[in-house]
Amino acid sequence: MAALCKVLTGLRYGGVRVSSRFLSSDSSGASGSDQPAADRPKSGFAAAFDLQSELRQKAESGDSSAEPEGSSAGQQDSFASLLRRSPLIQMGSAKDKVVVGRIFHVVGNDLYIDFGGKFHCVCRRPGDRDRDRDRLHRGSRVRLRLQDLELTARFLGAATDSTLLEARADLLGPLDAREPQNRD
């Protein structure tokens, strides 16, 4: 800031000579280019700002080309209707639903499985005698029976529930009886 004040003070009294490239409003920093500033293509924030300004002007003028695809001219869906048609709501209660998940992490006998819900679930690897034990590795697809989409509990003295950032599910086994082998 002090350097800027020194330059401005020098400009007032003619003691400091400043190059014109520092005084131009052009962000490229090149003062000797062949194109005038108005003809150069805009980039970064200036281009995004101009694009948004044009879209806003089209929307305000009632231009139908500014409408997003899939919505009709005067009709917008309410939040309630969008929520009612969402797959999560149409699924109903998650309890006892069978879903397909993918093992994304293995720690000891714990399998971390992503099934597309808000949180992943953690299931125990089946016992040593189970024939599916060796097929349950990272990247394997498995079947799960959901018990709860989000584990929450209220601790002593707490006014609100705390989430454990996990879902509860039972591991039913690998998705396929035979996993396809890579043919490389």
C-alpha cells in the first residue's frame, strides 16, 4: 500500500514516471498488441459476467430461448411435486429393501460398502467357513438388505440427535454367483 501511495504521489508532482501498461485497465498486461482492447476476446471473469448478463436480459425480456430445456413457457414445477417424483421418495421406507452396493474399502474384517445412499454402510466379512469370503474384496459388487439409511443416537444431556455418518445394512453376499473374469 505504501508503494502505491508513493507512485500516486509521484504522479501528482511529476517525479515518478510510470509505464502505460500499469495504468491500463486491460488485464492481459500487454500494451503493444496489434488489436485494440475492444476487439480482443474476453476471458475469465469478464467473459462469464457478460454471458450471465446476456442470459439475464433474455430472461427478463421473455425470450423463449433463455428457458432451460425441459420446462414449458409458463409452467414451473413446485418443490413439492419435484420431491414427490424423486426416486428416493418413491422408494418408500428403506427398511428391508434389497440394494446393490460396491465395496470401496476393506479394513480387517470390516467391509465399507457404497450403495448410493447418503452414507455408506459397514458390514462384517462373513466367517472363514463361508465360500463367499474370498470373493469379497475391493471393487466387488454385493447385495445388501437395508435396515436404516442413517444411524443416529441421542446422547445423555443432548437436545438433538447425533449422526454416526453410516447406514445400517445386512450383507447378503456377492451380486453374481460367478464374477466375470477379465479377458485381457
